[in-house]
Amino acid sequence: MPMLPDVQRGRKNEILYCALVFAGLWLFFFHSFLLKGALLSGGDLINHYIPHKEFFRQWVHRGVIPLWNPHTFSGRPLLADIQLGVFYPPNLLSLILPVPVFFTIITLLHLWFASMGAYLLAHRSFESLFSRFLFALVFSFGAFFTARLYSGIVLFIFTTAWIPWTLLAAERWVEQRRRADAVILGVVLALQILAGSPQIAYYTWIMPLVHFLTGLRLPRGSSTLWSGYALAGLIMVALSAAQFIP
């Protein structure tokens, strides 16, 4: 049943307010970086992600897409390294921004993205605004995310930020059975893989599987359930094949 105009307008305003609140909270969380001009640089960032991204950036600016990195051990694949995330669209920003600045900005954006995904997911289950906000706050400001800032394993942040969006897409497909929702699910799954931490993407697949099993109990059963997941899987493989297959 479509929502009444006033209800729909109220929901849009609530989402906008929460988006602004979470943006403010994350900016405050990063205030020491913003005020002092500091940048994320801990652990894996300074030892692995920044040097490899800078190597890739410099060669692309010379007009060469490097397939191989000769400077690590006896050499190693570069373009096929999923942690480099060459095919992850947000990483294109690294070609125009200084790499340390890029990682600080994109990490902040993914944290906000995780907050909003969790809030929208909670919107489907909780009637109370406070409950929805608290759910998103606990999810995105928990130790899993914040501890990765100091260890520098920001790829876990990028990939995990897609979990609530994956669940949202899976729920919409199970409930609505519209082909557009299956396409969206496939695109979201592909982006999560390309974000750079496939182990988290694999764990995430367990949750749509649960949605599938629970969807079998709905009145329409499995009549179209298989087709949507099959379409989503094909889209996921097609969009991430260049990174996923290697």
C-alpha cells in the first residue's frame, strides 16, 4: 500500500535529519584530523595501502595501467590485487587527490554510509525513531569500525559499510519480487566485493541466504524467488569478474 503524502514527506524529512546528524557526529569524531590537518596513516595504511595506491596513481598519470608491481618481494600482480580496488568506483578519487587525503576522506564517507544504511535497515523493523537511531549508532560507531581506524585496515570499513545495504536490497526483493530489486541486489553485491575485503563479502552472503530461506515461507513461496537471486548472482559476477576471478 503506497504511503500517504504527509507520511512520505515526514519520512523523507526524518531521513534527511538523520543524515545530517550522522554527518555531524562523524565530523566531530574526525575533528582532530580536520582541525590539525592530520591524516589517517596507521598500520596497514602506511605499510601497504598508501604505497601501492600511490604507485598505481603515478603510473596512470603517465598513461600506463600497471599490471605488475616489481618493487614488492620478487614482484607481484598489481591490477589483480583485490586490496588495491582498482575497479571499485569510489577509488577513482585517488587519481585526483593526494593518496593520504583520499584515504581519510573516503573512509569518513564510508563510515557515514554505514550509519545511513543501518538506519534505513532499522527503519523497516523499529517504529521508534530513537530505536532506529540507536541501532545505526551502535552498528557504525562500534569497535569493529573504530578500531580499524587505528590499525589502518580501512578496507574492512569499506566492505562492511555495504552490509546493511545488501540486506536492504535482499529484503526488498523477497517482499516485492520486482526485477529492479534483483538488479540492485546484484550491483550492491558486486560493489561490496570490489571494495577490497572479499572475506567480509563472503560472510555477508550468509545473510541473503537466510532471507531466501525465510522467503520460502511467504505466501508466494519460491515461485520467483530463485529467479531474482540467480539474476543478482549473474550481475554480481559480471560486474566484479575482472577482480573476482583473479
